[in-house]
Amino acid sequence: MQESAMKNTNAQTPAPDADPGFKLPGEDAPAKPAEPVDGINTIEVAPVAEAPVADTSSRDLAVGAVVFVILLVVYFFVRNAYVHHLVVRRVPPSNAGSAGSLMFVGLCFMSAAAVLAMINAGKFLTFAITAPLVAVGLIALVAALFVGRR
């Protein structure tokens, strides 16, 4: 009984040179695998002349967006703690609230520049994108320090 089962499995396996039935357009004969050199298959890759630096996939953008939203939530709690700290130091509540909001905006812009640089440095780490984000972030953080003074 086992012998007949072995004969059936051997009869169903195709020969190694048999055509699998799938051909790419323009392919007349099946491609032969590369001959191994010293037991290692080598692949030669030619550089493409006008290839993009890096492609930003939607997965990278989604991960970056989730990280940015998590940072926004953390910065909101940091803002509230900073406002409370300033009120305890006898800074008027309106000035403390303004300083906290400026600190929140500054941290958001700085982290936006950092997250974009981590997503795709070749695409987003340019002067036109990063410089305004960092400039607005730094200005807001410096303004938060000056507004938060007594």
C-alpha cells in the first residue's frame, strides 16, 4: 500500500526542465538559473540613472502620523504642567496660559520637523521644509520664556 502511494507522488512531480505554463510577455524560452560561482549565486545590479532618492511608503507616513499624535498628547500634558508651574510662581493666569500655548506650538513645530526628517530625510529634510518649521518652533519657545516671566 505504501509503495503505491510513493509511486503516485513520484508520477505527479514534474520534470525539472518541464515548462510550468507561466511566461512573461516577450519571453520565448524559460530562463535558466544563474550558474553558481564557488557555490554562491551572484546577481549583478546596474544603477538607474534617474531613480528617486527614496520612496516614502504609506506605512512610513502612518507610523510618523501616529508618533506625531502621541507627541501632541504628551505636549498637551506638559503645557498644562507648565501653566500650573507658572501660576504657582505668581505669574498672572492669562500670561501663564499664553506662555503654555506658545510652548505647545513651539514643541509641535519642532517635533513636526523631526518626524518628517525621520520619515524620509531625502525628501523632507530640505531647507524649504525644515527651516520654517524649526524657525517658528524656536521663535515660539523663546516667546514662551519671555511671556512666562513676571
